[in-house]
Amino acid sequence: MARSARQTTLARPVTKEGIGLHSGAPAAVTLAPAEADSGIVIATESGGEIPANADWVVSTERATTLGRDHAEARGVEHLLAALWAMGVDNARIVLRGPETPACDGSARPWAELIARAGRRRLAAPRTVHRIAEPVWVTGKGSWAAALPAERLALAVAVEYPGSAAGAQAVWLELTGARFAAELAPARTFCLEREYQALLASGLAKGGGAENAFVVKEDGYSGELRFPDEVVRHKALDLVGDLSLCGFRFVGQVIAVRPSHHLNVRLASALRERRSAGSRK
Ligand SMILES: [Zn+2]
């Protein structure tokens, strides 16, 4: 069963510049309109084109990275979350540099950029699928499921024992407005004990107080945007990774201690279930 409206794209191209969180290298993204049924496609400097779906995920180590042939796009989840949640069906993401700009570590700058571009309706119908039966994946101490429901809603729970974050949970119906207000501003974080290891490994070269916060045993490295910013950021990451299923759906998604790896596995499972269903 599917509900239909019309597909959308961006009304005009928009560009954002910055530095990559992991590489520290200059990075820029141009979001450009695209025709109906083209979906979200990432064009890299090497000339490669990568469809933004789970088939092209090459790494989920601290960020979600898509790759195809020699083209690679690192850290795309915040941008993809904003496009998906704000109802942009078709867009071309032109990437300069190896990853997306870190911005302030949240999806708020992307949400603002998309709002600035505006949306344009296309003639082609949009299909919104219903989750017909539970789809779930399990990991080490974690699980995620998509269940039948009338609307798209997320429930996310995390637990960081021995840290200020402790146990947190968030539930919301995912609309563009609620995404922009309640999830998009939540910034990237890391646990204090991971922080030194990250620096030593050469990752997070572009990381700093302006685009991430550190969760300590007894507090945080700076002021928070929400008391439960940690779980809200995990929900934001989940939205971006879920978008890699490559279609729109209504259903209740529940994720307990999610990771990029687990999220992408759920997106893949939804993708497989859908293509199995369409072969019937
Ligand atoms: Zn993130």
C-alpha cells in the first residue's frame, strides 16, 4: 500500500563551505535541483556519482561514508538527514573535498541551507510505503526495528554508564518542522575516554569545541543545546542513515543503543524487504 503526493526537489542551487570533521581539509557542498525519480545523488570531485542508498556504504566508522569506484563521500549522514526529513526527494549533492563540511557538528546549518534553497514540486507522484511487518536488526547490546504505524515516528534510547549522559531516550513523530527544531541542532559528541584515542588515530583533525562536545564523567565540555543533546544527536544520525533505504515510508522506528553500523543495516534490511515485496 502506498500513499501518493508529488515529488519535490530544491528550488535553486545553494552552497556551503567549511572544513571536514575527520580530515580537517577544506570542504564545500553545493545542493542542486534534480529531476523526478533521480533521488539523492552525490557527485564527487573525481567525477564519480554515488546514489545515496545503503548499497554504496563503504564505512560506518564514526561516520557514514559512501563510495563507488574511486569516488568517496565521508560524513554524509547529517546532510542526508536534513534532506530526507525536510521532504526533498531529488537533489544533486556536489561535494568538493573528501567529506562534507562539519559545520557546527549538527544538521542545523543544513536545515537552514535547504530552507534557503526552497522546495519545488515536480509533476511526478511521490510514493510513501507502509511498513507491512516488523523489520529488525540486532547488534552487540543494541537493536533497531521498523514496525507498522500510521505515521513516521522515532524512538531512540542510549546508555553511557559512568558518564554525565547516563541513560537518555527521545520519541518524536518525524515531520520537517520537528526535525528542524528538535533534532537538527543536536551536535556531534564523543566520550572523554574516546577523545584521546581519536586524536591519536588521526581522525577528528577538524574537530574542536566549535563542532563537537565531549561527554565527561561529571559533565560536558561546554554548554548544551538540549539537556538530552546526546540522544537527540543519535536520533539525527539515525534519520540520516535510515534515509539510505532509498524511499519514504511510514512506520515506527525504535533503536536501542544505535550506531551508524546498526542504522545502515536496518536501512539495508528495509531496502531488501521492499525489493522482495515488489517482486511478488
Ligand atoms: Zn552525527
